[in-house]
Amino acid sequence: MRSCEKCKISVAGALKRCPLCQGDLTGEPLRENPFPWLTYSRHYSGFLRIVAFVGVVAAAVCIAVNLSLPSGGWWSMFVAAGFGSLWLTLWLVEKKRTNIPKTILWQVALISLLALLWDWWTGWRGWSIDYVVPILCGCTMVIMSLVARILRLRIQDYIIYLILDSILGIVPLILILCGAVRIVYPSAICVAVSIISLASLFIFEGTALRNEILRRLHL
């Protein structure tokens, strides 16, 4: 049986790397894999295909109507972009669904990027950095904590993602100091929540945080 010298564990099967620290394993693997083969449901893929097809049909109909009645401007492009954004977010959920904290963090990054692009595309009025980004980061920290409690996740399973989201939540402070934010209170609330979240992690989960960082850095 293979073993990991750093984590001091034995690993069954024919794995080449430790499932905890991703370091190299030593020893001979077992000839038979004791773990069962897993089959994944294809319901999500079928749903994504349906969403993609409906989006293409709706965009095609809107473009045809827009070409027939061009006096209202190219509003069909907004419809197509909207369905594209929806499909992209659902696709990311389907790809990252095995790790809920990582999925939540990826969604924050993707939706923030889409909001910035939409804001820029529509003439840049600043609503993306005034409202969307700080509200997303603040709500994500609360949602991630609730999900961890409801699913009874170990602190090691979500602590890194919570730290990353908390750090992202301090970004609005930089925007405030640079004068890029016109409506200050959403960003100010987000910064306060981020500081409280980071402080609670270091004060109440300092040992678990230190052990997780050492494990991930192979120290």
C-alpha cells in the first residue's frame, strides 16, 4: 500500500499523489482498486443543452424581428448577450458542482466580470462597481458560512475560499480610495463584512487556518 511521508497516512488504490497534500506517494500500490467506480448523472448536461437551444431560438427570433423593424436599434444583441451570460453561469455551476465553496467563488468572479462588461457595453454608468461587485462579495461571505453550517463541512473544506472571498471584499476599499465609486455605502458595508470575516477566521479558527495553509504549501 502506498503512503505519504508528510501526512503520515496510507492510501489504498493505485493513486500516484496524496489526496491531502498532492505530494508523491511511496510504496507499492494495491493490485485491486478498493474504491467503486462512480457514474455521474447527465441531467445537468441535458438541462444545459435545453437552455442553450432555447437561447439560440429566442436570439434568432429577436434578431429576425430586429432586422425587420430596425427603427428601435439593435436591442436583439442585448437578448442574445443575456442568454449567453445565463448559459455561461449555468455551465460553470455544472462543471464545478462537486465543490460547493469553489463553485460559489467562481460564480462571484464570473458574475462580477459579466457585470463589468455589461456596464462598459451600455456606456459605463458605474453600477457594476457601485452595487454589483460589493453586494456579491458581501452576500457570498454570508452564504458560504450558512452553506458550511447546513452541509456540516469541515473548516478545511472551505476556509481557503472564504479567505479569498474576504480578500476580494476589501477590493471596494481600494475603489473608494481611488474615487472610482460614486455610491459608497454598499462598498463600505462589504469592506466591514470582509474585515469581520477575516478577523473571526484568524481569532477563532487560527489553528485550522495555519494547518491548512501549511498543508497546501507542503510545509
